[in-house]
Amino acid sequence: MDIFFIVSMLRNIIVTFFHDAIWVAGFFFLLHKTFVSERLKQFSKYVILVVLASLLLHSVLTSIYLIEV
């Protein structure tokens, strides 16, 4: 592979992931400010991890698909 494609793929992964991750972080920040609950904080930690992991996987797969096409 050419270095241009590798750099382009990494850039697409980073941009896509952080673009979507900001919305997730903002949602849970506002949720914690609205409802003060220790149980909610514990549950949302796991949900945030699962959502961010799936967003990262989605970013990688989308970037690989866009580069190959």
C-alpha cells in the first residue's frame, strides 16, 4: 500500500470516531447533570465503554471499506 492510503485511512478513522464520540460524551455529561444518581453513573460507565468500542469498530470498518472502493 502507498503511504497516502495509510495516512488517509488513519485520518478517516480518527475523524469519524471523534466526531461521533463527542455526541456520546455530551449526552452522558448532560444526563449526569440532569439526574444525580450513583447507580446511573455506574451503569453509564459500562454503556459508554460499549458505545465507544462499537464506534471505534465502526470507524475502522468504514474507513477500510472507503479505501478499498
